[in-house]
Amino acid sequence: VRENEALFSKLEIMRAKQARDTQEIVAWPGTKELRGKEIHLYTDVLSALQCKHMMIKSGEGIDYVSGYYLKNQKISEMEKHIHNEITMYIKRGFKVVGIHVDGQFDTESFKKKVFPATVHVYAQVFRNEYHF
């Protein structure tokens, strides 16, 4: 560790320590014990105060939740966020093997964006229809 620290400024070392402390506060698991672990992500759109947010939760004991403001509910907007989330987990050493969604994510473009993870669709979305 000391040899690596010699490559960075004191400010960079301090910021790295702050980042590790923040990860501990938000209960983000360390990478060493979880590297290579297969995980599933669960996602849905929620409305709060007339705003739409895409919520993404990881499973398998990670239980980390991310939220993204949606400018619109186009699938391309949501694909951007799920791609960022998958990239974050891959960089941390995880393998995302499944994405659990409702029907609004059941598109070929979404499935291509998350490949090789498998998309699991749980509910059908009915637009402009009322079902009682």
C-alpha cells in the first residue's frame, strides 16, 4: 500500500480515504470479499411529487438502492441508467446475471443493452386501458 501511495498526492490519498469511509457509511460492501459474485438487479419506475424516478436495487445480500431522475419514460432514457448501473457493478468486480423488471422494460433494445444478463419480466403493462 505504501508503494502505491507514493504515486499519488496527499490530497488524492485523503479523497480516496474519504470515499472508502463514505462507502462504509452507505453500507456498500467491500470488493475483496464479493469479487466475482453473481447478482441480480431489480428495477421499476416510481412517481414522487409528479416526478418519475427509476429505482434499481441489487439482490444477493448487497441490497444497495440507486435512484435516477427520469427526464421522460422513453426506454432509451431508462436504458442509459441501467447501463450505468451495470457498469458500476462490473467495475466493482460483480457479475450481473439477471435484471428483474415489469412489462415496460420488455423490449428488444433493453434486452440488448443489458446482455449478457437475462431479463426477467414479471408484470404486463397496459397503457391507456383500465382493468378492474
